[in-house]
Amino acid sequence: MKRPQISAALIILVLILSGCEKQFIQQPVPVYPTHEPPYADLEKQIREKYDYRAVFTWDQYYELLTELSKDKYIVLPLDEMRKTYNDSKVVIGLRHDIDMNPFKALEMADIEKDFGFLATYFILPTADYYGYLYKTGLTRCKGLDSLIADLHDYGAEIGIHNDMLTAMIDYGFDPLIFNKNELAFIKSLGIRVSGTASHGSPIAKKTVPNYQIFSDFAKSDSVLYEGKKYPIGKNSLKEFGFEYEAYFLNFNYYYSESGGKWNDDKGFSGILSDLEKSSPGDRIQILTHPDWWGRKNN
Ligand SMILES: [Zn+2]
């Protein structure tokens, strides 16, 4: 009988302590659409599974975009960034890899709209939100077409987040055909795709980065996985239907919060002060994953 009382006291203590530690900047909370069918069911399922993973608040995203709205920057989607050279500005390429939660991407695009920024959103064909994969087959989720079209309607550039190693090794696909099908699907929505960005999937981490599927970047002609050899580097980026790979664009600084952690010893504040120190002529790629954003303020 004593145990529940102790637990309750502990919970109250933890709540009091955690409540005291938290202080947040008060920024307007974005009002984003409550989505209707055809993807309302998908939204419920994905949000229930992944929303809790957010580690950064939208307030912090406002802070980042507020810095980027200073005069010294030009903020562009990657397809435009790669063609833009301006020595009197810091040229920013805004990249988002959607690993798990495209509904956070819609929220993110909505915030960017407030600032008049456009970004590139890379969509992952091996993700839960995209479809159900089985041996040499893929059934796309209901409403995926509307979801991608809605994201594109914000003015976003849409690209493919490449996990062809998983499609090939786990599901037996020919990567060229797998990619061709998904590109055709996105193009059928009236969306032009020119870029791809490599996804750091578990299989890629055990073998080679996904961009080595392209002959442009492959360092050998095969990978070995669980005792079996799989060919890579058979076809070029161009043969796969792409004009650029995000990791191979021309930039001199790269900031990313992969795994929910900024690639700076001082974390988010370090990134902000690096940006403040940037000077005209710098070219910076900023990668954020919508999955890690939108942590509730309480
Ligand atoms: Zn990824």
C-alpha cells in the first residue's frame, strides 16, 4: 500500500522541478490547417507514432528564420541556390529531409511562408508515410498524392530522399526502376523534380552512403551486406533522372541537426552565432528535418 504513495510524491516532485527549469521565448504559435481526407487517417497514424520525437520548438525555428531574414542573406531552395552566385550576399540553401513526419513539413512550410522563404523538401519513398514496401512491390499510402501536392503548393521544391540501398537490399528492387517509378509518380502530380539527397538509413550506415548508388560518386562497383554482394555505381545521377545531389552542391558551410543534434559544439546557439559571423560570398547549406521540430512548449 505504501508504494503508490511514494510514486505519487516522486511524480509531483519531478513535475515541480521540471516546471521550474523550463523557460521559453513567447512567439506566436503557427496555426496550420487541420487536414481533411484524403490524408486525415494517415496524419493521425503518423502523428501518433512520431510527433513525440520533436526536440526543437517552433519558437526556435522562428528564431532561425528571423536571423535569415536579415539583409545580408538570400534564402533559396537548393535548385535555385546551386545556380545563384552573389558576392554581396550570404547565399543560403534551405534543405529539409522528411524522414518520418511530413505533417511537420507542412507546419514548417507554413512558417517559412510567413517569412517569404521557399525551401527544398526531400521525400523518402521507403518511409512509413510514403507507403508499404514488400518484395519488389510498393503500395503508396492513401492521400500521399494530395499530401505531396499540398506541400508543393506552398511553393516548395520537391526532391527525392534517396534510400535506394534499402529498396535494393531489403526489398529486391532494381534501384533504377524503383526510382523511375517514384519519379514518374511525383511528376504525374505536375511536380518537377531535379534533385535528390542521400538518406542515412541503417543499411547505408552499415555499407556506404546512399549517394554511392550513382556512378558519379560510387567508390566501388558493389557493396557487401550480410554475405551477399549488391551492385552500385551502374548508372549516373543523370540516368536516374536527377540534375543534382544535395551533398555535392557548391557550399562552404553546412549546418545540420541530423539525429536531433546540431553539428556545432554549442548546439543551436552555436549555429545562430556562426550565421551572425558569416560574410558575403559565403554559401551555406542548412539541413533540418521537420521530424525534430514542433516540440510543445509545456
Ligand atoms: Zn534522412
